[in-house]
Amino acid sequence: MKWFCRNISVAAALLFFLSSHASADIKLPAPQTEGGMGLFQALKERSSAPGGDFPTAPLSMEDLSTILWSATGLNRGEKGWTVPMAHGLPPYVYICAALESGVYRYDWAANALVEISKEDIRGKIGAQRFVASASCSLIFISSAEGLVDVKDEDLKKHFASVAAGAMTQDVYLAAAALNVGARYIHSIKFPETRSLIGIPDEDEILCLMILGK
């Protein structure tokens, strides 16, 4: 009987360990693709929220889904994105979202957040203090694998920079339409952020955007 109880306890502990360390991917709700604020009004409202008084309330999953889709989502079937990609390649700049619950990579094909880490890194990645107060940080990263067929290194950097510029502007416009505070950040703790996310050595962190309601 003691042997049986001991094995039940071990099994229960193992089950708890596995469940507590299981991947916690998030399937996002469908993004808003109709209605809402008009384009020219969104352009008029587009702005960087002030760092000293940056909004700290969390976004809804619906708002986050719409913003991520705006940045790099499918808008024309299975191939065609909201931002330009050289040679019709799949997005070679990807987004990692840092939330209170952990760090996730945005999967544009599934419109989902794929868990990378359970650690809350929001207070460890920005050089400015107010970055830590944002409810969500979007980290834009150039994928070496996505541009592996482009041999010219300067051209790779150009393609990645253009894509990131388009993506961050779409974030600004979607945030304006949703009444979400947004701010572009380049003052990043690059080595620390790279280590915390665990990205491949060949990938390059480009910029950061913080979001809050």
C-alpha cells in the first residue's frame, strides 16, 4: 500500500511538472478587418504616446490580434501580406510579443502566439524606464533564414529595414484606429534582449514598439 501511494504521489508530481511547463500557445481571435476608423482619420490620429505618461492598461486579445495582423498578416489568401516583402517572400521580419505571461512569437499563418518563454521580460529590454510599464512590447527581428537566398548583405539589411518600417507604421495606424497607445523604441538593451528571447545568432533585433490602453 505504501508503494502504491508513493507511486501515485510521484505520478501526480510529474503530471504537475509537465502541466506547469507545457507550452501555452495562444490562438488569437480573428482580427478586425472591416469598419472602424477610416484610413485618413487614422493617419491624422497617428502619434507616439508620450513616454512619461505611457498608458499601462492591458490590451484585449482582439486588439492585439488586429495590431499583429496589421503588422504582418495575410490579407490576400495564402500569399499576400499587409506589408511589402521582396521577391514575394514570406515575411522575413518576425515579431516577438513580450507580455506579463511570457514571450511569444507571432505566427502570421495561424494568427497565433507561439510561446517562447514564460518569463516576463518587459522590464529588462528597454533602456528607458517607461518601457517596463507597457503592457505589451513588440520586438521586430530580421530572420536570416527568411533571407537565406539573398546573397548581398547590404541588400538583406535594406529589405529588412523597409519591411520593419512598413510594419511599424501599420502598428501605429492600427493602434490609432483602436485607441491604443503606441511608441517606437530604438533604445533597446540588445545583448540582454537577444539572450532573453534566445533568437538565432544570425537574426538581428531591429526595433521595439510598446503598446498600452
